Amino acid sequence: MPSAFSGIPSNGLRSRVSAGRTHNRVAFQTPTIRPTQLLRQRLRISQFQQRWENIKQDLPPQLSRRHIGMISIGGVIGTGLFLGSNTALKNGGPVGALLGYFIIGTVVYCLCVSVGEMIAFLPNVGGVVGLADLYVDPAVGFSLGWAAWYNWSVTLPTEITAAAIVVQFWDKQHQISPAIWSAIFLILATSVNLFSSRVYGEFEFWFSTVKVLTIVILIIICLIIDLGAGQQGFVGFSNWKQPFGVDYLGIKGGLGRFLGFWAVLMQASFSFFGSEVPGIAAGEVIDATRNVPRALQRVWIRITVFYVGGIFCVGLLVPANHPRLNDPAKDASSSPFVIALDIAGVKVLPHIINAAVLLSAWSAAASDVYISSRFLFFLARCHHAPQFLASLIRHPKVPERYVESEEEFSEVETDDEDDTPPVLHIARETPPPIIRITRGSESNGDRRRHKEPFFVLPLNAVLVSASVGLLSFLGSATGNTAETAFDWLVAVASVASLQSWAGILFTYIRWHQGTSYAERKYGPEVNHDPHAREVIGQVKKIREQRHWGQPYMAWYAFIICMVVLFTNGWSVFVHNGWRIGTSNTAAEIPDHPVDDTTNRVTNAIPVFLSSYVPLPFFLLLTFGYKLIHRTKMVGLDEMTFERKNVPEPEHPPEPKSKAEGIMRWLLLN
């Protein structure tokens, strides 16, 4: 294909024309003049799209609309809802918890519509992380990619630890060490990801279906009990007489109630983390330009209904001062849903709920391994990580008989060239060449069967990402309880999720500014300039996916994320001394450790570190990359919006009945 550019920088990419062979990719010649920054940006976007196309050929899409729709729901429903609602209800009260989850639900909505707009136009394996490289700064793309991998990786031991805690509901005497349970669930979560993404998608679909049915049934039962079906009779809103938590951390009056509500926001962030999964997995989704935006636009409704609806129902039945909310054992007995059923006299469901919580933790852990491994694979393909992480294993392999005779084929292409700009390099190791074979006499269907093996897996990335789950042994190794390790891991994961959301939202804000600038710049010339007409045409396609409330929705969500990020560790500033050791009381309180006599934080340093360490780590990555590679933020006049080989979305068949249409909306998108 002829190049649209007359040249590249003399210290730029290697020529795509080498002696003795010709590639089908874009051929760049030695430059005679130095291109402008705009041409550089077009070159980077062209190479980004070519890299995505290469990844699609190496790691073909296998997740269907059915898979991605349910993964986006079930991957989020985990311990944050069944167990984390305990802390939210205790700290914020029924109304404070409800408001906290509702506010974070609106943030998730703004996040999903922002991601959906960008991914609909330019889907890729790295999701918005790849777009940050193009439309913000390569340094931001680098740091956001590693931060995203860290986010999903550190959530894995959180879910594994939660599973080990939940099992103790049936093992009150601790006859089996929590470390053994952690090892079992880590192996199970990793095993699911040792198959192709199609197998993972099917596994997650059915497990997510069970989780969705569980929370729907619990909401219905709670509403029935509230209306008088339980042994306490009609409850109504009687537990709302004390709408907010009282004296959070010993702080009296309205300030204490407000800070208790504010603490709910961080817990809710952990619960909602993962709503953006469809945008991250876009590279492995069939017809991503249609299926991913639809999943993102609808997932927030279901998740918000499940979370906000669940918190609303337990807030009706469980008072904020119920003694079991302070139970240090984070198994089903401390879940507000179980407490609500026990108060109503229902004794059968706790075991069922505990099993559902266990299933949720396992399913969420499998999702963590999947997403973190794909991030690591994408980083390696961008030369942001060691190249052994970019390797793939395939089954069946291409038969040797297809490469025996040169006369039998029209082309043999070796992907051993570097299609990444030097500014993106961080690792110099070269991955083994990937051979793609096209048989000249075969039909397109036959070529696809030879080129796309049934089993493709980034094994090294999966194993490295899964190894972070070994942090789930932290409690046993340090002599602390599994509950204590769970508390710190939740704090770290919550901060990481908000940081990731803030980076995604800032990327969208820059994206929106770039499209608006392009409209102002090329709009007056659209009638007589073919290039301006093409740019405006692409911007119109972007606007078709844009919510009417943008960019104000993105700014609102970004500000909320940043404010909560910088204030989530405020409790360390009202502590009673900076002590590194954990007091006995600290192990008994499920959130920030507090001294019973002074109501002040006794273990301030770990709280401070878990609350704020990810922030300077992100800045260190960003400015360190900028210092080494001397990158600059992409200017609005340098942004281009070109789809090139990205296919237009296919139109789905019309539902045959209203019932089918409802089921598509509820489950299948």
C-alpha cells in the first residue's frame, strides 16, 4: 500500500523495504525533508493501527457479544458488594451508604460513556491506555499502562484473600490454614486463563449469570421482608431514623457524619472497579466497534441497579449500629444481606449466600488475571515491557507442509520488523518472528482456517500476572490475620482504581478537545478542501457515539476521582501517633485501625502508604519516561482522527419478539 507520507525523521523508523523481500505493510522511504509534527502524529497513529491489526492476527478475537455483555456485569459483582457493603453501612449509615454508592455510580456512568465513544472509533487491545499514548503523551500512555496493570494485579490477591476468608464460614476452628485456601483459589483462577479467551468468556458468562441471579433474588427477598414478610413485621423506613453513621473515628456532630459518608466513596470505588472491562478487552471482542460501546453504555445501568438497589435494600433492614457489622470475620455471617435475613428469621440462606460470595470471589479473581495479562501483553507489544511477555503459544501450529514449496504460495511474510516508533521503546529484546502464510490458490475461508489457530494464549503474561496473587499469603507470612491483609489490599486496590479512572477520563478530555479543535479548524474549509472534508467526516462519526452531556460529564467524574484520591487517607492526620507496628485493636477493625479509648488511628503509616504511594509512583513513571525519551504532550493541532482499516460496525439482526429484545437488553446486549 503506498504511503501517505513523503518521509520520516532520519533517526526514526527503519525502512519497511529490505533487500530480497517486500512487505504488504506501509512502505516508508528515506526522507528528503523533515516532516512536521502533524505528519509525525499521523505516522504514529498509522503505526498504532497497524500494530493493532497485527495483534488481531496473532491473537484473534474470540469473545462474542454474549460474552462481553455478561463479563462486564459479573466481573464487577464480587466481594465489594457482598462483603464491602458491611463497612459502607457501618460508616455511612443507610442513607450515607446509599448516597456514596449512587455518586460513584454516576462516576462510573460518565466513565463508561467516555470510554465507549473512544473505543467505538478506534478499538484496540490496550483500550484507552493505547489512546492516551496517541492523544495525550507517550509518557502518560506508558505510565497509565503500567498503572492499569498494577490496578488489576493488586486486585487479584484481594479477591483471593476474600475467598480464603469466606471459606472460614464453614471452618470456624481454622483446621485448614487460610494459606492453603489461598493457594487453591489462586490455582483455580489461573487455570481458567490457561485456555483460549473463548473458554474464559464461556466460563465467566455462566458464573456471572449465577452472580446476577443471586443479587436479583436477594434484592427481591429483602423488599418482601421489608414489606412485612419477616418475623419483625412491616419495617418500612424505620431504620432510617438515624440516616448517617455516628461519630466516625470519634469525630462528633455533623463533621463526623459527613466524614463517615466520605469514607463510603472509597469503599464504593473498590466495589465498582472493573466497569470499564469491555473497553480494555476490545482487542479480543468480535465486532468490537459495535459490541464494546453497547456493552459500556448499558453495563452502568445494570451495575448501578444491582449495587444501589442492594445497598438500598439492606439499609432498610439492617440498622447502622447493628453489632454484627463490627464482626472481624468477613464471611457470610458479617454480610448485611445475611444479617437482614437473620433478623427476619430466615435461617436457610446464609450457606447459599456464602457459596455465592465464594463463587463471586473466584470469578472476579479469574477476571483480574485475564485483564492484567492482556495489559502486560499489550505493554510488551508496545516495547514498554520485556519482549518475552509478548510471546504467544498456539495450537494447532501451522503445518510444516504449507512452507515446503515456494511455488505453492503467493506470499510468506515474516513479522520480525519493529513497527514501533523509537520514542516508544523501553525494551530492546526482539520477539521471535511470527510467520503468516497466505496460500494463493485458497479461498478467504481456507486462508483464515490456516492463519487463525483454535488456541492462542499469551502464556508468559498470564503467569507473570498471576504471580502477583502470591501477595494473598501476606497475612500468613507476617503473622497477621487474613482479614487484616484483606483490609490493606482493599485500600491499595481502591486507590489504584480511582487513579486508573482519572487517567482514562483525562484522556477523554484531551480527546474531546482535539475533536472540537478539528471542527473549528477544518469546518470552514470543508467545501473546497478534500482533506478537511475527510476530517470532518471522521469527527461526525465520533459525534454519533457522543453523549449530549460531554465533556461536562467527564470533567465531573474526573474531579470526583481526584478529590477522593487526595482525601482518602485523611484519617492518618487525626491519628494518635505514627506507629509502624499494628496494635491489637487494629486487627479487629475492618477499615482504618482505631484505638477504642481514643477513637484515633493507631497504625497510621500503613494507612498513609496504602492511600498515597500509588500517586507518586505514577508521577515517577511519567516524568521518568519523559526525561529519558524527551516526549511532549500532543498538541491539539497535532491530533488526527483516522480509522483507516478499522471496520464499520455491523448491524445486528432485529429481535424476533419483544421477549427476545428484553433478554438481549438484560443479558446479551
